[in-house]
Amino acid sequence: MIQIIHITIFLILNVSFYSCGSPDKRDSDYDLEMKAYRSFESEDFKVALKYYDELLGRDSLNGSYFFGRGCSYMMLDTVEKAINDFKMSVKLNYMPGSSYFNLALMHTHVEDSVALQYFKKAINIDPFDKKFQKKYEECRKRLEIDSIRQAQ
């Protein structure tokens, strides 16, 4: 009987230890964020994606994780996935100006008229950002040139 109690206590302690996780076995969210950031900064975008995927598995309502993963997808030219992540970062109100701007940049690969609308939204949020205005003008000029070509 005493042996069964010891085994039961041992099993309960093991289950508690492993289900709670130990600091050595599971990185904190902050540690994962730093690993994702460092991976991105060192241009190891595929590794950064893995960290952002894990972070989003822990907190699917964190706009910064969607933004970071979107940036990683952007650098890998994975357009549709980047667009989806930037849409989520906008929805979660994370850096809306930059999120709209990145959405616009990604849409320049798909459809300039849609990109133009996102550039406008970025400019409405931050009208003094010269980068937003410059890309808006470039996109507007491309659309104007396309319109003239089609009319000929």
C-alpha cells in the first residue's frame, strides 16, 4: 500500500512538473520575441517565421506578432501570407500606418489600384511620412501610365 502511494505521488509530481513546464524547457514570450527579432535582423527569415508561429500559437491576438511575421513573409516574397498577416495587424490596431503601408507594398505585386488605396490609408494616419507619400506617388504614376497605354 505504501509503495502504491509513493508511485502515485511520484507520478503526480512528474505530471505537474512537465505540464507546467520548467524555465529551462520553455522560452518566455519575451525570449521568443528576441529570438524572432534577432533572426529577422540577421536575415534568417525562415527561422524568424518559426518563432513568430510559436508566439502566435501562444497569443493569437497580438498584433506585433502578425506584423513581425508579415515582415518575414515580405522579405521572402510570400505575398499572400504577408498580406494576410498585415491585415491582421491592422485589425488588431498594431502600428496601423506601417501595417497599411506594408499592405500597400505587398499589393503592388498584385494590383496597383488596391495598393493605392492602402497607401492613402497609411498617409491618412501619418500625413508627414515622406516614405508613404513617395510610394503613393510612384504607384499613382504607374496607374496613370497604364491607363494611358490602355487608351491607345
